[in-house]
Amino acid sequence: MNRFERNFGFKGEAKLRYLDGEVQVVAPGEFVRCAVTGETIPLDELRYWSVALQEPYVDAAASLKRVLETAENAKDA
């Protein structure tokens, strides 16, 4: 999301498309939920996501946890 794509006035969970270096709003809202912890992340605080998995993360630790989980699952398959 760039600085011109603000969603003022929209309540609830947003639906986003995660791209390289930015996100695209599919359905407007105030926040997304971390795919690992379930915590809400206000859109203006969203910094970590996976393009491949199309998931947001609350912080770098949650992102690393998901990377390690997916690497482990790939190794088991």
C-alpha cells in the first residue's frame, strides 16, 4: 500500500494482495491478522508479509517462524 492508498473510515478486517514491496487492497478495512499469532495488525503498521504464501506477519519473529515451518514441511514431503 502506498501513502496515497489510505482506507480512512473503513472498519473491520481488510483483504490484501501481498506484492514485492507493497500491498494491494482487495477489500478495505483497518487491519489484517497475523497468520502465525492471530494478532491484529493495523494497516499502517504492516511491515512483514510473504508474497509466496500471501500472509501477513506481526513482526520479524513471526515471519521467521513461518519460514522455518514451511521449510520443515517441505523437507518432510
